[in-house]
Amino acid sequence: MNWLSRLLGNEKPPLTPEQARRLAAWRALPTPAPRRPHDQARYVVVDVESSGLNVNRDRLIAIGAIAVNHGRIDLADGLEIVLKQETISAKDNILIHGITDDVQRGGVPPAEALLVFLEYVGKDPLIAFHVAFDNTMISKALRKVLGFKLDHGWADLAYIAPALYPELRYQCRSLDQWMKHFGIGNFARHSALADALATAELLLALRPRLAAKKIADFHGLRDTYLTQYRATTPHSGM
């Protein structure tokens, strides 16, 4: 089947022995308990930039991530990494995220970039705004390059925020609208790291309502996300 994999572009490049060792070490990490209180947990807030919005056709270009450690944003604990691109994204796409053709060509080889991301995250829970896109793009790259599916807990603030603030569910739909409501700035909108930081600040802005509803841990965050998703997404099947 090797010829078919090559023809379809599904054959992943071989990992070096050192990369294989690092991947095995990451797989062996223990999964933190999902009921650790927020002030005792580490969450990783993630945002991605891609060559477009079609999850089937487009490619992962960059990952930005910032840790919320024990209830505080840890600015020293962040990651922004550009994956080396063999095909540069369209000019209109570059105008959105600002990752130029030279930066894309000079990015980190995909296997190395994804290993760095996994090592940064560890097994800690992941949070994003519109999880489906970020999760799909990262998972697709991991399957193609490292040959496995990411099986991680995610929570989506695009559903958690309106669940906590139902009075705002019609006027605040996008990340920009929630940022404006809470007075959150963004030093470089559509930069993966800047958007991850803004999402992390949104998470902290939600703390009063989280406390009022006794949502004290990631298990509660994920339950709130999934309940709101099912309630607002026809035929979600989740």
C-alpha cells in the first residue's frame, strides 16, 4: 500500500529516532484530573492560522498558545510557531494573518513544530474560541505528519460565554464582540499568539459567572460547552 499512500499524499515522513523518542515520552505522560480546581490547574489556550477556512483543503500555518496557570495568564509560558510550508498561501490569505512567504518558507519543519506543540501542551486541557476549526486543523496535521489522532479535552468559549451571559447571546457572537464587551485589547488581531492571549483574557473575564454557577474545574467548563452546543446546534449528535 505504500505506493497508494504516496499517490494520495497520506504517507507521513519518517521520524528520526530522537523525534520518535520524544513522541513516545509525550504519549506516556499522565493525564491530569479534569476536576482540579481552576486555581490549581494549567489550561492551554490555543489559536491557529491557516491557508484558508476549508478544513478539508486548507493547511495549518501557525499555532499560538498561552497558558492559564493556577488561574493566571502566564505570559512567560507561551508558544508561537510557524510550520514550514512547501506551498505558500495566497496573497489575500497573507494579508489576513501577516505571515509572509519568506516566513512560511523559513518555518519549522512540521514534525518538529508539532512535537514542540505537544511538549508545550503536555496533557493539559485545551481551550479555544470556535474549537471545531482549531481542533480539526491541528488534528489533521498531527495525523498527516505524526500519524496519530489528538485525543485531548477541549472547551469552547464561543459556547461557554453565551451560556454564562444569555442576555448577550445575540449581540456577542464573535471573539471581537466579546472582547469589546469586556474591554479586552489585542496587540495583533489574527496573530495566532495574540488571539490566543485575547481568548485567555476572555476566560478570566468569565470568572465571576463561572463562580456564581459553581463551575469550578475543567470538567464543568467542558460540560457547559457541550450542553450549550447541543442546545444551539441542530442535529449535533454529540
